[in-house]
Amino acid sequence: MTNEEAMRLMTEVGLHEGGMDNWVMDNAYVGFVEHVQTDFKNRLAQAIEQMPFGDTATSFAVFVRNFK
């Protein structure tokens, strides 16, 4: 996730009001957003691995975990 994507998400949930060009990035928020994204990808990959498609499900789960 890029800093711009993280800022857009924070703006959408009300952690920042104003334009994208007029504020200082808070590293704690960015770290939190990245943690949430990683957690979501891992949960999604775990669900995919449980699907009854054998190696295809496993391969897709690896793709999801590594998706940037």
C-alpha cells in the first residue's frame, strides 16, 4: 500500500480532514493501516486455502498474501 492510499483511507474514515497535500503523515496511522491490510490478506488467504480446490487454492492463497 502506498502512502497516498493510506492517506486516502485515513481521510475516508475521518482520521484526517482536508486535502492530501496539506498535512504531515503520522507514521502510527500508516503502520496501523498496513497492519490491517496484512491481517486482511492473511485471513483471506486462510479462507482460500480451506476451499476444496487442492493446489489451485494453495497457489491462489500465496498470490493473495504476496499481493502489493
